[in-house]
Amino acid sequence: MTSLRLDDVYSSFLDKVTDFDIGSYEEDVQKELLIGYLKGALGIPYLRAIFTTIVIDDYEETINYTLKTEDGCNEQFILELLSKGMVIKWLEPQVKSKVNISQFFGGKEQKFFSQSQHLSELKDLLENEKIELNKLIRDRGSIYNPYLMRKK
């Protein structure tokens, strides 16, 4: 079983998003928010499917995992997968936020230039992140597929 530190996963996630609000929260609230994104990411079927076991150890603040096939995936690849999954879980409420819905349904009067375009771009961003995660998983599978590998 291999281990990753939760702080490394969180750092990888925070490198991918620009959300200054997360840094303004108290440490306990911030950790709860980040662990929620991580647990949500582990619920993504394609992501979860590459692991035989994966356990978050709150006491040690690590993630212990075993891949279904030990195919040479390094720690950086797993960090990339987990953080991309966390970005998806972070984006979902952004797309479905009260601000965007109130713009869309004509809530509080505010001056926005193109509400539907803004919401459409957020939806596209979320969809692109999901596609990128699936491509990473697919590429890993095709690279290490024993039927496609050359025999020496």
C-alpha cells in the first residue's frame, strides 16, 4: 500500500483553482471543505475504479491506496488525478451557485452583461474538467494495457 500526505493533495488542488475565500477560512473549516472535495472526488466512478483500496487516514493525515494494477504510476500522477477530481467537486457548486441561478432566473437586479453566456462558460469549464480527468484515466489504461504492450 502506498501513502500520500493530505497536504500534498490539497496543495495540488489549490494550485489548480483561484479561490481566495478558501484561504480566509479558519484552519478547521478549510480542512473540512477540502476533505469534502476529496471524498467527493473519490466518489467519481472512473477515478475510484483504478484503486483496489483507498483509505483516508484522518489521524495520520494521509491517503493509503493500492492500485488495481501496479503499472508504474507515480505519486505525481495520483496527485494529478485526485486534485482534478477535487476541482470538479469544487466547480459543481460554482456552476449551481445562488448567484448564477439568480442571474439566470432574474433574481436581484444587478448589472451583468451576459448571464447566460457566463453560466454557459462555467458549465463548459466543468465539462472540460470531467473530460480531462477521464482522458488521464483512459491514457493510463491504454499505456499499461497488457494486450497492447510489446513483448520483448
